[in-house]
Amino acid sequence: MRPIYVVKYMEARVKSGDDLEVRDGRALGGIIRERRRSLGITQEYLAMTVGLTQRSLSLIERGETGARFDNLLDLCLALGLDLSVRVR
């Protein structure tokens, strides 16, 4: 059974504090990309901030890589997102 990741998403179009369920890398990557864009941050800057290459971040945002969990946590922290796991 795969865990469900829940992202606390702080985006203008979604009420602050809303939970979004993420069941795959593509969905989480999309949330990371939308949040980065809403903050006006470039891929290059965010990647440098968390110790990734721009190419790695691009792959994560498109859900095309099996990113390390600690990298995902670093990205969420840098973007003001909370990541939690709950049993369904």
C-alpha cells in the first residue's frame, strides 16, 4: 500500500491551509512548480537554494524522476509548503 502525501498548499487560488492529496510524483511536482511560479522564483534560483541542478528541478516539477525524499522536503521547506503522510 502506497502512502498518501498531503501538502499544505499556500496559494492564492486555494485557501490558505487547504490540504491537497498527492498520489504520485507528477502531482507533487506540479504543486512545487505552481508554488515556485506564484512566488516569482526561477528554477535556477530555487535549485541553487536547495542544492539541486536546474535540470533536476525541472524533472521533479514534471514528475519525470524519482527524486530523493530529502530533496522533496527541502523544496517544500524553501517554498513554504508542509508535507505530511497519513494512513488511509
